[in-house]
Amino acid sequence: MGQPERPEQREAAQSELPPGQRLQRGWPVTHYGPVPRFKPERWEFRVFGATADGDKHCWNHEEFTALPFATVVADLHCVTKFSMLGAEWGGVLARTVAELAPPAPDVTHVMVWAEYGFSSNLRLADFLSDRTVFATHKGGELLTAEHGFPVRLVVPHLYAWKGPKWVRGIEYMTADRRGFWEERGYHNVGDPWREQRYSYQEEPGDGPEL
């Protein structure tokens, strides 16, 4: 059995947490709606909207899993106030997808689309971070269905809802618009270090222009 943590270890871990967060040792299952059934023969990952060439780009499951694989060691901060520190995520970097299917020059935001029409909007700069990853693995193991298999997006510097489970594609946008949770009162940006949890906290420039 492992040794219990010393007080100084707990204090060091807490010091790495954004405000209002607590350290989580396991990985709770949190999502809205049912877990979708994966059908590999029907699955595809799409990039559409304001692409540089005006075309839609698609990969089936075999093609997507053959894209360059990368690992990112990063934290995950849930808006429900738990944080996991130092998880190893494996998958396809968002930057790799953007290099293969580039956005048009005037793209400012991305809408990430997942199963059941779920969506989450991101600023293009957040999407293109070198730590944003379409994860297929955690800790060297395939994700479970409950945690987003076959693909979930991980955006370590934002709250976890900005990285949906069961991702099916991205839409390049030349203007911002709110995704699923953003339309229901969550902050349009979602920076955990600024505790941007809810839309009433938004400042000018944080959300789409009315």
C-alpha cells in the first residue's frame, strides 16, 4: 500500500490548484446525457466551416488514430471544483489537425462538436495551444466510454467543460458564438485561474457581441 501524504505534500498540491478547486485523487464521471454507443464503421471526424481551402475535411476512425500521436502531461480542472494534477493524455494535438486542415485567415474561434449535438466554443488561440489535445488515451490506456472514448478534447488551461467528450469534429468560425453550456449560463472563456465560472462574471470582450 502507498504511504500517506505528509502535510507538506498536501500543501504543495493545493498550491498548484486554481482558486476554489480541491484536489481529486480519482477521476469522477461527469457528463450531461447518456453515454453514446461507438460505431466505428459510422464514425468520422470532420473539420468544416471557414477552412482555408473552403472544403470539408474528414477522417474515419482508422485514419484519425493513424495521425501523429503525442502525449501531454497536464492538469484537468472541472467547474464542479475538483482538479486532477499531472495526468498523462495521449492523442492528436489540435495544432496537428489545424496543420492538416488549416483555418481561413479570418478565423477567430472554433466550435467543437460532439455526440448528440453538444458543442463548446473556443478562441482560436486556445484551440491552437501546444497543450490542447484530442485525447484518445489517459495514462497510456484507452479512454473508457464514460470518459469520452473514442476522442475527448483536453484544453488544460481552461475548465474541463470547454473540452467535450465524444468529439466528432470542429467548425472554424469568423465570429464567436456560444456553445451548449455557454448558452446555459457558463462563462464564455472559462479560465480556472481567473475563476471564470458563470456568464454574469463576463467582462467586455469575453463573449460574443450582441
